[in-house]
Amino acid sequence: MGAKFDYAVRYSVRACCESPLRTGGENNEMEAVLRYPDGRAFVQGASLAGALRSWLEQQNAAMAEQLFGSQKQAGQLVVSDGVFEDSEQQIMRPRLKINGATGTAKDGGKFDVAAIGAGSRFGFELVWMGWQTQADALRWIEQMLAALHQQEIRLGAQKTNGFGAVSLNVKKREFRMNNADDRTAWLENHPAEQEIALPQVQHREFVCFTVKAKADRVLIMAAERELREENQAVTVNLSENGEAIIPASSLKGAIRARAWVIAQYLGCESLVEQMFGTAADGPEKELQAGSIILQDVKLSRAVRQEVKRIRINKFTGGVIQRGLLTQEPISGEIRFDIKIPAEQTEGCGLLLFALRDLGMGLYNIGSGGSIGRGYLNVHAVEAETPEGHTGRMEFSSEGTCKLVDPDKTLEHWIQAVGRKQDEI
């Protein structure tokens, strides 16, 4: 039997989670992450390979088949599981399914999602085995790792909600099988030792919307209530690593609900599913990922205010026994970005309308909107295209909106939504 390869390269990768990472539990259990029997959390090698291959197929389909294989041929690249260090932190994120017709919570729609917290670290290996004449494959392997490091590739679920961003440290070792020392090192499974610098990759072009605002008494309820002095249970805003956060999923849910209302009026509901994705409500409905990307908002200088409330019996108008509630909403300056593919001009227009309504105080973030919580005092919404064209919406204290559009960028998006309506 002839040799299968004469050249091998091992890449040892140490990854750090820059945002939470969701790895599905067994049977898609939302309140658990994947773990080995000994309790260690991990990312499946198949998931890592799938994410890398998906990106490479868009760049070089033939190389994707060469590295990862097909029904016609075996691949040249082996991807290990990504195993987390013992210090990893599991977090719980509260989620709420929204009724698209009413903009309110669905019955039984509250659930918790488990994820590995930001700052956790894991390691994995890529091993390539081929021929020295095929060494161009190494350039594409390093391009894939660079795309992962530069967050062009994200891992796991909830990617459009800001999850799955990692940074990498990569070491490399080459084994030439016509060299006796390299053959010995390969057989003895010597580790990669040479640290390499990853190349720059071409980024997908996005329009970036930046919202600058002050959050007023936002409450994103954490999965558990804190127990204070005298056994007082307090509902606090969601916090991770000591910082209060507004999850990207909460921002996305509120903006989506408003975009749906606007899209219904314009008759372009399909735009909302293209932008925000679809949920599989039935076995015949296909799950589709959205195209816009948000990040969690961290409030490092948030002002916390302890507020007491009581529950009212809606039949008697009296206080429910043991109905005293203590909550701790937060306030503070916030800034967050929303990215949408530049080619989706109609989507840019619909997002512009939804953010205008946010700035005018027509909907809120988090819970308690009926008692004045979660409304943002938006100073401005800025938009920038990949070409450097800009536009801006400015909001006054009276709730009015002024367009500053020197490049006619915003006008172009608004007209695109109008054309979409005419087509329908």
C-alpha cells in the first residue's frame, strides 16, 4: 500500500470567548450546555468544522471539498473537539417569545438559555495531512482561523444575538515525512510550538447603525432573584462578570416587534423574517437565521435604584397577600451597534423606521413598559455604509426627529422600502 501523505501540519489553537458561546445540550436542552461525562464543557469538532467549512465554501468551494471532504472523497483536515478549561463559567440568559401580532409575550413563552460566559477559554487542534505539492491548502486553513479570530466566523447558536465571538492564539508545527526527525516527532505526537500571526481577511460589507442614548430604569430580569438582608428577595437587572448588561436578544426582540408592526402597515412582512430570522413554529416550517447582528450592551457605570411595588388582585382591587415586590432597575448612558448586510437596502430602510420609533419613545426595552420602564432617551442614531457615506437621526427632548443626510443615504433607504411596497 502506498503512502497516503508525505506532509502534515498541526495547528494548536487556544481560544478565548469574547462573548457568550451557546453549545446545545443533549436533546437540545436549552438550560444546559454540552459536557463530557466528567463534566467538562466542550464544542463539538463537527460544529467547529461546519462553521469553518461554511465560510470557506463562500471563498473557494473546491478547497472546501479538498479539506473537508465530500461523498466523492475523504477530506485532508481533522478537527478536534474544543475542550473548555475547568475555570469556565456557565451563565443563564432569560428569554421571552414574543407574539408577533400583539408585540406582547406568548403564553408560556418565558424560558432560560444556558451558555458559556465571556472570558472562558478552550483549546482545539487542526491536523492537515496531504502532499507537499498541495501546500497551498495551508494558506486557506490559516485564512479560516483568521476569519474566526476576526469574528467573520462565529461559533454555536445565537450568533445574531452577539454570541459565538472568539479570539485565537495559534501555534503551528510542520512534519515532512521524508525527514527522519519529523517522522519521529509525528509518531510521538509532538505538540505545535511555533506561534504564528494570522493574516487579515476580507470582511463582509455591512451598514452599521449606532444608537447613542440614555437608558431609563431598564429591567432585564435575571434567571434568579437575589436574596438580601431580612430574606428580602430582589429582582435585579441581568449582570455578568460584575457588570449590568442589556442582552442583544432583548434589544433584537423589541426592535423586531416594532419592525413587524411597520412591515404590516407597508405590506412587506417577508423583510422582517429576512432581517431577524424565523422560528420553527411547526414541523413543516423551515428555520432561517436572520441577517442583522447585535452585541450585548454592558453598563459599567450604571445607576441602580431599588424600587418597591405591590401586586394587586384584579378582582378585588386589594393587595395580594405577600405581594410586596422589590426590583432594582438600572439607568445610564448606553451605546450599541446594529449591523446589516449592505446589499439589503430595503432592510436598512425598515430598520431606520424602527429605530426612529425607539428614539421617539414609542416602545421600550425589557419589562415594565406599562409603568414607564425601559424607555431610551435617544440622542442620535448614526448610520455609516462601507463606502463611508453617513446619515444621522437627531432627537429632541420633545420627541421630534430631524434627519441629517448629506449623502442622501437615508433617503435612498426610505425610497427602497417604498419601492418594495409598490412591488408587493
